[in-house]
Amino acid sequence: MDIGIVGVGAITVICYVVAEICKATAIDNKWLPVICGVAGGALGVAAMYIMPDYPAQDYITAVAVGIVSGLAATGVDQIGKQLGGK
């Protein structure tokens, strides 16, 4: 398995956990996609340095991959709600 793809999935999972933690606070839920995007961007840059096979080799691509991964966490949450009937 390619470690780069696992890294992208890990960013998505971490951002999902961050969103769940934010839901437990007084932060308005409308900010969750922004929080996930920012967290994903930061994790994308960190992953570029930590993981040798990360699918980005420059800052802009690393931030973009991280933001998309972070926003995917919001999408996963919404898919679960829509399929669950909530």
C-alpha cells in the first residue's frame, strides 16, 4: 500500500476527530468546514516533512492536499447524516 494515500486518509481522520471535538464546545457548527480546512492544510504541510512518500513536494500542493483532505472529513460526516436519515 502506498504510504502517501494512507497519509491523506490519516489527515481526513484527524480532521474528523477535530470536528467532533469542536462540536462538543460552544463553537457554532457553521465554522466546522473552515476549521477542518485549516487543520487539514496545516497537517498537509507537516506531513510533507514527516512522510517521505507524501503526494506533495512543495508547500502549495501540500496545503491543497491537506485542505481537500480536511474538507473530506466534513463530507464524510454529511454522508453519514444523509444516509442515516438525520
